[in-house]
Amino acid sequence: MDFKYNVLIVDDVVDNIQMAMNILKEENYNLTFALSGEEALTLLEQNDFDIILLDIMMPGMDGYEVCQKIKKIDKYLNVPIVFLTAKTDIDSITKGFSLGAVDYLIKPFHAEELLARVKTQLELYRSKLVLEEHNLSLEAKVKYERKRILHEMEEGQKEIIYMLTEMIEGRSQETGEHVKRVALMSKLLAEYHPSLTTEDATNIFHAAPMHDIGKVSIPDNILQKADALTKEEFEVMKTHTTAAHKFLKSSKRKIMQSADIIAMQHHEKWDGTGYPKGLTGDEIHLYGRIVSIIDVFDALTHERYYKEAWEIDRSIEYMKKHAGTHFDPQLIDIFMEHQNEFIAIVQS
């Protein structure tokens, strides 16, 4: 035997305990005994047993009550309890099974029967432990594989996002640094917002670079025009928000769903004068409101083919001035409180 099973014998009669121990020592078990239910419970708390042989008729706390208390101890929930009893009526035996016992032995018991019953219950218990360990190991492997696959899928999404955004930025003659700065600053603003979680900030970081993905549908003569757009051309330009929505709306992935919201709503304005739907205030998703602020601030502070870069102070004043009209005023307050961090990013 690779290891010894720990057996607890509980009986108020010393002779009964001695008889059981003399028989069971043939199997080289670690044998412990208790002369009362109270003593047994103390031993159970202090030690680990693999099987409990429990007398029913004992003074004070009888075997039924002891069994009930044992089953309330987590580590003994599945440990086999075998009743030792002189009672052979069906009600007594049924009661024992209903309380959690797995078997019973009628006193006086025969050596072969005691050895066989104990061995059988220990083997069943051991097999159950092995099976549970195997199932836990299998469950851990399944969880690991699921996590690995989800991670690979998320990484694949991120790679696709950056490939697409680089293509769009190239078409619109803007550098890829713009989307990187927008991602960093959007995440920063999300982290400071009291109602957003770390998961929200991460989603925004990966989704924000797709805010202008819909520009893939805009003709070059409009997208790359150096002069001011005509009214008709601007109407075409505005469709990049709805084009993005058509492209992203079917995805079930969090990052793509976040990208859909941002691409669709980052040109909405707090006062309802934005596009494409003219949403107002809290009707605009918080993700969209965040990227709206960051996209404008980054655009103001950097040169574009149709404009010169603005100075930082002028850009900051613009953001303040348009709080409550273009921008969510609470977000602007947060932005202003931490403006040095955002300035550091646009100047990097």
C-alpha cells in the first residue's frame, strides 16, 4: 500500500473499539478512536480521516447527531461514515442513510465483513477523489485553452484594427501617430472618469483608433481636399460615421462593439448640433464623448494638410470655450484637471 488510510472508530464501549482495532490492524491502517461524540468531533477538527466508523447508541450525543455535525464540516462532506449498530429495524437504518451514512455494520460484526466493508468504502472514496482531481485538472485545462483562444482572438482583432487604421490614415494623409495618441489620451481620460472601469479604459484604448474607419468610403477628392469642403462635400464626409456603423455593427466582440459606438458617435455634440443623429447630452455614449474631446484636441495641436498646428494654450482655450456646447462639460473638467498629462502626450 502506497499510503495508510486514517480510520476513526467512535464507540462508548472500549471492548467494541478494541475488537474493531484488532481486526483492522491487519490492513495496516492508521487507527484512532473516540469514546464519545464530543471527543470524536474534536479529533475530526484536528486531524484528517478517510473513513469514520460510528456507533449509533451512545450516551449524550448519539451517532445520528454526530453524523449531522460531521456533514457540516467542509473537509468531511464526502468522507464515508459507516454506522456500527445493534439496531436492525428498517427505520433506524433508513435514518442513518438519510443523514449521510454510506453503510452500516450490525454488532457483533464478523472480521471478514468489517474488513471488506471498510476496504470497499475506502476504495470508493479514493476513486472519487482521483476522479475529482482529474475533473479539476481537466477543467483547468479547458479554462486555460478558452483563455488562450480568447486572447489570440483579441490580439487578432487588435492587429486588424491597426492595419485598417494605418490604411485609413494613409489615405487621409495623416500620420499613424494620430491614432496612437488618440488611443493613449482616450484611455487616460477614461481612467479618470469615476463611472468607468479598467476594462472600459482598455476597450476604449483598443477601439479608439478606429474612430475614422468609415473614411474608407469617402472619395479621395473629398478626403484629401486641401481647401474647405463645400456643403455638398461635407455632407458626403459626414457619412463616414454611418459607413463605419454598417461595417462594425454585426460584430459580437467587445472591442469591435466599442469601435462601432466611437466611430458612429464621435462627431455628435453635447448641444445636439453634431452628426449623424444630432444626439444631445447623455444620449451620446460616454465612449463617443471621450473620443470626441481627444480627437479634436489632437487635431488642433497638430498640423494637417488643410491647417497649421495650433499652440497648446490656444487649443486649451478652445476646449474650455466649447464645454457644454460641443463637449461634455464634466469630461472637460476632468480633462482640464489633468491637462498636463494630455499635453505631454500630444507633445511626445
